[in-house]
Amino acid sequence: MEIMRLVVTGPVGAGKSTFIRSVSEIEVVDTDRRATDDALLIKKRTTVAFDFGRLQFGPDMALHLYGTPGQSRFDFMWDILIQKAHAYILLVAAHRPHEFREARRIMTFMKQRSPAPMIIGLTHTDCSGAWDAANIALALGYPDPARRPPIVAVNANETASVAQAVISLVQFTWAGSLAPAT
Amino acid sequence: MTVTGYLADFSLPELFQLVEQGNKTGLLTICTLTDPTTVARHNHHIWLSQGQIVAAGNSLDQQGLMRLIAQRGWMGDRAVSRLAQSCQLNTPLGLCLKNQGVLTAEQLKLLFYTQVMRQVCALFALPDGWFQFDPKAPLPVSEMTGLIATATDVTLSGLRALKDWDALDEKLPDPSSALISVVESKPSLRLNPNEWQVWEFTNGTMAIKDIAQQLNLPVAKAQQIAFRLIVTGLAEEMPMIAAPPPAAFELAAPTSLEHGYATSVTADAAGAAPVSQSFLQNLVGFLKGKV
Ligand SMILES: Nc1nc2c(ncn2[C@@H]2O[C@H](COP(=O)(O)OP(=O)(O)OP(=O)(O)O)[C@@H](O)[C@H]2O)c(=O)[nH]1
Ligand SMILES: [Mg+2]
């Protein structure tokens, strides 16, 4: 069995679990629990362990998706997963500037620990108060548009949108080895 | 595009970092939220040109600088207005008055200090406020001295002088995080001795609380210094791995992860196994069918 492992990370409530559910064919293991006080302001339920989703698209080919827990501290499980990841997507809710700093922390952590390529997925761009991609890029520490990871808008609730984001991630990661799209 | 939000979500030092890194020109307005002790709301305006602060004030009537000059007793508003009429269209009022010989360079500096440094630095202590950055607002020459300060300099001075950190408490890096430098060479900013000391530890290996201990600083103080290094673009907060509790592995693995995954992972060599060309083609083809 050939397997590609993608990690879906990002601050609490960015849409990681939803993203994985939208593209997985198996019932995603639900590890959501009542959020503690901090996260309650944002949402009622939060993921306490890693999400896992799977998509088999050939007899011996599968995509595995891992979602990082929303509130947990960076522990050894993160390390194990990101060491094995082919690529990752950082989800950031565009309407929640409060979480931009957390997104930066996660990014710094990931970059330090893993050489895997990353793209940024902006969720909640349909919500009021959403910032535009250029300003979010600045807030995440990417002043130079020519030197930043690809940024895509994605609605984690829509399968088509999530599929497109995964395509972007795959195409970015294997830019050299994928033949031009037909 | 206009940027809006609340300072409790995106703090003033972060906002300054954003406008500076984005070389932004325009008007930043901060509207303090109704304070129970006063009925009126207060607006604060900060004008920026290419990421640098050129003026500040609390009204849009274009008279703020004139009032400051009058307050100093250097000249009455009327005299200033009259002189201002002969200024060239795009010349800052302060500079124009200096060119006419009515204000000295020292006086201009003092004006800028009062108008920008003092007013803006006071805003770092605001517990909250609604902000809006309007990139289309014209620069008001009649509010400008002609002097400028980088947003980073204002942040550094403002945060150094800040006594009450309550408003920013939540934004400070975690004591268990390390710091990692994001600049290639020694910072060109003028850091103070404590900042230099903390800067020496920006290699991603030592937790801020341990840096504090090494330097004999209170942890809160070290966090504040670290925050200054972060919002001035010198360092980033680097979360460190928490030590695993002895039983955590068994707890975490079976509930959430694919069976056998955790064991196979530890058995393998580090890094992701390469995937084949046909795998990639198939995957992309399959996903395209869902779009
Ligand atoms: N309107 C809108 N809602 C979205 C979007 N993406 C995700 N959501 C919603 O955001 C909420 C939070 O999503 P989750 O998938 O639970 O977020 P999470 O990142 O797993 O959260 P934690 O596990 O707590 O970190 C859900 O109600 C989603 O339906 C989007 O693009 N637009
Ligand atoms: Mg979740």
C-alpha cells in the first residue's frame, strides 16, 4: 500500500476537523470534547487528540490526513506525525485575527521540526470581519509576496473546496514531478 | 483593503508591525470603547506614510498641530493659520514654519515628541479599542511636523515605558516557549542591555523562564522583553515539545489514530517515504473529480 500523509494544522476552531471530514471516506474518529474556558469563547467542542481521516483512491493507494488538536500543547505526538508527513496545510480562520499569533507559533514550530512543504489555507473568508489574504500574509510574517508559501481560500464545509486545497498542496509539494495538468 | 478589528484580538504592537512590514500609507483610527466613567468615546488617529508614523492626533479638523504650537505659547493659532497659507501644497506645516524661520529644529522635535511619541505610546496601555486602517485617507500636511518615526521605534519606546502590561498580557509569549531569531545578522535596532541579553538566547533551545533565571530577571520581565523582540521583527516564539507523560502514548494512539500506525512510525527511519509518479497523478485525478 502506497500512502501519502498530510497534516492539517492551525489554531483552535480553524476548521481542521471539518476539513478532514469533508474529504475522508471513512467515518472520522471523533475526539472532540467540550472545550475548556479559553476555547469556549470560540466554540463549544474542540479536538483533544489527533483527527485521522483516510481516502482510498486505488486498490493500493491511500491518502491519510492527520489533524492536530486544537488546544493541546505541542507534545511528542506532534513530532512523530510531522516527521512522517509529506506536506502540511496550515488553516487560519480569516475572520479571527486573535488567532494569527497562534498560527505564527505553530508555523515556527513546524518549520523548525519538519522540512515538509507547507501551504496556508484561509477558512471563514465568507464570515464578516474576514481579513484579505494580503493582510493575513503580513500578520503571519510574510511581507514579501514573492517569498511566501501559497495561500488558498478554502471552505472546510465544502468537499469541492477542500479537494481543491489538497490538489494545491500536492501540486506545490511535487511541482517538479507532476506533469502539467491535462 | 481596509483592515478592522479589536485591539484585544490584534494588539497595537502587532498592528504597527503589520503596517511597517507592509509599507502602508494611510490613516489608522483607534476608537476607545465606551468607558463606564466617561460618556464620550475617544478617537485616536495615526497617519502613516510607507510604514512610518508621520503624525498623530485626536481629531480630524486639521488643527491639532496648530493647537499644540499655541499651547506651547510659541505663536497664536491665528498667526499660524496666516503663515500656513503661504506654505506649499505638499509641505508639512512644521517644516514650512521652520523654513520660514518661525520654528527652530529643536522646537519641531519637541512638537513631534508631544504629538506622536507621547500620544501614541499612551495607547499601548489601552485594554481594548476598535481599530480601522484606511489606506485611502490622504496625508494631512497641516498635522505634520515633517519628522517621522518608524513604527518599530515607537513600539520599542512605548513598550519599554509601559508600566501596566495587563492589556497585552495574553499576547506575551509563553514562559515555556523558546525564542528563535529571524534576522540574519545582528539587529540594527538600538536595543537596551536587557534586550541584548535576551537576544543572545534566541537560538530556539532555551525556554523563556530559563532565560529569565539565567539573567536573574523576573519571568514576566523576560516575557515582556521577548515580546518586544517579536513585535519588532527580530525573533519568533518557538513552542517547545512538552515532555511525554509516561502513559500518554498508549492513551493517544488507539483512540484517534489508524491501527498500527504509531508502532510502524517509530519502527521506520525518520522522514516521509517518497510516493510514486503514478500515485500523484491518480490522486490529483481523483480529487479533480470532486471539485
Ligand atoms: N462559515 C464557515 N465556517 C467554517 C469554514 N471552515 C470551517 N467552518 C466551521 O468552523 C467550525 C469549527 O470547525 P472545526 O473543524 O471544529 O475546527 P477545528 O480546527 O477542528 O477546531 P479544534 O479542534 O477545536 O481546534 C465548524 O462549525 C465548521 O463548520 C468556512 O470556511 N466558513
Ligand atoms: Mg478539531
